[in-house]
Amino acid sequence: MEGMLSQATPRSTTRTAAVVFAGFCAFVTLFAPQPLLPMLAREFGVSAAAISLVVTASTLAVAMAAPFAGVVADRFGRKRVIVPAAFLLAVPTLLAATATSFGQLLFWRFLQGVFTPGIFAVIIAYINEEWEAGAGAATAAYVTGTVLGGFSGRALAALVASHASWRWAFVMLGTLNLLGAMAIRAWLPAGRRFTRTRRGGPIGGAMLRHLRNPRLVATYAVGFCVMFSLLATFTYINFYLAAPPFGLSTAALGLLFAVYLVGAAVTPTAGRAIDRFGHRFALVAAFTGSATGVCLTLVHSLPVVMIGLTLTCTGVFIANSAGSSYVGSAATESRASAVGLYVTFYYLGGSGGSAIPGFFWTHGGWPACVGLIVAVQLVTISLALIFWQPLPKLAGVPTLTAAIEEG
């Protein structure tokens, strides 16, 4: 039995460290190729629209696998899913370095996405079950891991690729995955409060009822648009800034993602804004700022572009906080499955955001992509204004901000 006194024990410290490594492993590889896309396009002789599938393949796999990760963990236990998923994630990451064709690279990237939800979707359930006190601090530690993983993966991959090759970038990422998996295996205690879920639960029926709830459907559409905006911006901005008049190197493109650190630092204040002003106001304000930021990237000045990207990712992070917390309020039953559907739509939006703008890039370059992104954000604002009616505050409502923070 764990009580308040256990919070300062070495076991508690290593357990928290394992949670940080889980967040790191889940996101160190998922979006790491973004700054490498111009380099990979040249390597494989494909267009910007085609090479964006390197990101799409993983996010699509995450969307497909996420609902099943929770089901498997409910049957076999949290650690028994998290640890194998962390080790298995290293395998396609390392094998991606051996790809001799574009199709092979897409295959390994898809497998990366398949194993990723086994970490991020399950560790949140582990925290909720195993921490009697201090679950908020544990979740914050996990979020720290996701931010460090997401930024480090992109920055280090770009740095290694620019000084060696993109293949060595994947070797480095796979090695980081292995080291993180070993730390999780050693430091994450087996669950003490896990209760096995037996077959026969009405999960499918609950999901169908969620899809008949207009407020939830609108919220799922919001989640789709939120991740669409983020992936569209931070996938195609690399091609824009790698070309004249900016001409940024691969290493410099990797450092662009430092704006995520600013967004992650600002986002925790969103919770207070949501509590005070409501989900709808928070999302409208956030996406208004985000749309302004995207438009600023059209100015041919790198400092202005950086300010625009900071506004964009901060707005998207806050919008995601509003959307993920509204799910728990709008769902009248089976809130865990309602949240799971949000994850699926969120990453489907990421798949669309990394693929669809490719057609706009081909025909109109970055300005056409900006027009698409702003249009999607305006649609998102409209959905919130129409369907997000104020709802009573519910105690203990789950949110996904930690689980799906990265983009």
C-alpha cells in the first residue's frame, strides 16, 4: 500500500523517472523526420506531397492502433503492454535506417505508429491507477517527457542528418528508444491496482452512441482540425524555409521546433482560462491567435516567422486542451471510450494534415497551404460556436492533454 509518505522514497523517484522516459519514448520518433523531409525528398527523388507520407504513415497507424492499445492493456496489464511496446518501437526505428526505397521507409514508419499508442495511451491509465496521491505531478512529469522527446527527436535527428546522414539519424533515434525502454523496464513497478477486464463489455455500443451525440461528433471534428492544423503547419514550413529567400539548413530546421517549448510552457495556464471563461471562449481565442500566427509566416523575415510559429503552436496546444477536456463534459456515459475516440480522430486529423496540404503546396506553394490552414481553423471556430454549449462541470473527468500533447 502506498501512502503520502511514499512520495519522497527512492521507489517513488524512480517510478516518476520511468513515467518521464515513457513520455520521451512515445514521441521522440513519431515526428522526428519533419525537419528531414526536404533532405528525404531529394534522396528518394519524390515531391513534397509524396515525402509527407513519411509523417502520414505513422499518424495513420497511431489512429488505427490507439483504440486497441487500451483494450489489450485492460486484459493483460499496463506494464506488460508499455514495456514491450517501448522495445518494439525501437525495432522499426532502427530498420528505417536500412530502407533502400521510399516504400520500405513508409513501411517502417507505419510500424512505428502501430507500437506508439502502447506507450502513451496506457501510461496515463497506469498513472491514474497507481498514484494514490500526486497523480497531477506524475502527469506533469509525463508531459515533460513528451515535450523533451518531441523536441529532442526533431532537433537531434536534424543535427545528425546534417553532419552524417538521415540513416544515422534513425540509428540515433532507435538507440534512444532502446535506452528509454530499458529504463522503463527497470524503474516502472508492476501495477498493484490493475483489475483485469473480461470480454463482453459493451464498448462498441457505447462508441456508436457517442457518434450519435452531436456535441461529441463536433468535438471529434475539432480534434481532427486541431491536429490537422499543427501537422500541416510544421510539415510544410520545412519546405518553405529550406527554399529561398530563407535557405535554412537541415540542422536549422530542427531548431525551429524550439517554439514547441514555448507553447508547452504557456499551455498549462489554459486550464485556468477554460475554468474561468469556458471551453468555447478558450478555443476561439486560441485559434484566432493561431490563425494570425500562420499568416505571419508569409512575411519574409525569419524572426517574424518564428513569432508566427510560436503563436501557431501555442494556440493549437490550448485548443487541444479545450477539446480534450470538453469530451469528458459532453459524454454522458463511457467517458474512457469517448476519450479514446477523440484520440483516433485527433491522429486522423494529423494524417490529413500531413498529406492533404501537399496538393496545395504543389499548386500554390506555402501561401496556398496557409490559406488551407486558416480555413480549417475558421471551420473549427464555427463548430465550437455552434455546438459547444456550456455544460456543468463534472468531477474526475478524464482529459487527453498529456496523452496527445505532441504534434
